[in-house]
Amino acid sequence: MQNPKLTADQVRDNLEVKLARYFGCTAAEATNDQMYKATAMTVRDILTEKRGAFKKKVNQTGSKRVYYMCMEFLLGRSLKNNLCNLGLDATYGKALEGMGFSLEKLYDCEPDAGLGNGGLGRLAACFMDSLSSLDYPATGFSLCYDYGLFRQMIVDGIQVELPDIWLPGGEVWLRPNEEHAVAGAAYRPHLPRPFRRARPGGVARRALQYFL
């Protein structure tokens, strides 16, 4: 589908609305992190509108759909990728520069969502990019991990693995779908795995769907 045409002034107005509504500040008062999240929200709105229009078209034509299930999608940073694909990176860069911000610095505010091991996960993400670029009605399904694969550091000459925390900056791209939440069976995590089925006094689980 055709990408939207926005001017720098329109982008600036959209950013000011997000800053006022979600952070209670103006561009002059906003931090880089707040501006990054406001920018991501405006881009997510564009993507949601495009998805709605495309879904309506698919429903009208009765086209078949593609459902791609994978344990991991190594998406990387969504802001830069989405702006580039929408052809709006230059427009956003100009708007943000006029507000005293650098788009390149905002890119660095987003954690790299390392939700895969590099091979399968990156390939799955590339498949989704290609399907989207070719206007196929495709949806990817996976697990919403709290942490990425892991981060590596060298401490005193020894490799150390640390948790890859991506949600504090990556959650801005997630939209919960409470309507389809599913209550899971309670279990006792300290019991051996074969005995973890529903038992009194167990830990209740709730599965919640997110759109990314």
C-alpha cells in the first residue's frame, strides 16, 4: 500500500500532542527518552492506520492469509526500520531538528530487541519484512519474551552473560489485546515438571496477546 505523505509541520504537531497527553510536557521540556517514545507512538499510529486499511481491503477481496509461527523474531530496533520503510525518515529528521532533537540520538534510545539467536530469528524477521513490502496479508506469531537472548561482557578476561532487558524502551511498540486474554491453569513451579499441572495453591498464569 502507498505510504502516507506527511509534512514536517504535521509531524511536529503530532509529536507535541503525544508529549502533552502522555508525558505532560512540551518539546522544550522533554528528555530524549520521552521524545523517542512520543516519536514511536506517532509511527505506531501510522502503522495501525495502514494495517486497518489493508485489512479492510483483504476482507473485501476475500484474499487468503499467511500466518507465520516462529519461536523467535529478531526484529532489532523498530523505530529506524519503520521510518525507513515508510519513507518518512527525512521528514521526521527535519521536524525533530526544528524541535531541538536529533533523530540519530533518538534511535539510540531504543534497546535492540534481541529476541532470537541470530540465525532463525533474523531470518523470520526478514520474511515478515518481505511479506509486508510485497503486500501479502501476513501475520507473525511468537512469544512475548520479557528478556532478549542475553548480553555479553568481558570481566577480568572472562565472558559473563547478563539479561538483555528490552521492555523498558521496547514496550512502546506493544499494544495489549485484553479482549482475547486467556486464564491458564495454576501450578507449583517448585515441583518437578511432570507434576506441575493444575494443583491447589499453585501460581495462576494469564496469557495476554500483544500487537507489535
